[in-house]
Amino acid sequence: MDIEGFRAELETRLLIEKEYIIQELSSINDEKEKLDLLGRFNEKYKELIKRIATEEGIDVNASYSNENPSNSENLTYEQIILGKTMNIYDKLSDELYEQITSVH
């Protein structure tokens, strides 16, 4: 698994999703509905991980084969991907939150 390529593809697609949500902000007046967009962004993050993994032929539920066999942790590909990409999600969701809370 090329995690750096995976991260780059995920970041590109999440940026696009973030822009779609920002465009949608202008048509929403209710503050709760605006904040609900963050939940939708989180769902998109999870969906995109699964979609990209499928495109790459990665079974997210399969055990990750580590080069270090003495490592007793038995993590799945999904757990590895989440760990390696969470900072991208955090950065973009923080930016989205700023956009949501600054629009009046």
C-alpha cells in the first residue's frame, strides 16, 4: 500500500468536498443545520477512505502486514489509514468549522 499516494488522493478529494459544503453554506440559515455540515464532512471522510481503498484493491478489514513481525499489535488497513490520514481530516475540518462559524 502506497500510503503517501493514498493520503494525497484523499486530501484532494476532501478539499473538493469541503468546497462543495462551503458553497452550500450560503443557502442555509439555521445555525444547527450549518454545524450539521461538519458531521456530513466526517461521513465523507470515512466514505472516501473506503472508496479509495476499493479503487486501490485494499481490503480495509484485512490485517495490515507489518515489516516488523515482532509487533504484537494486529491492526487493520483501515486503522492504519485512519492513523496516517487523520491530520488531513483535522486540518480541513478545522478550516470548515472556521468557515461555518464566520458566515452570518
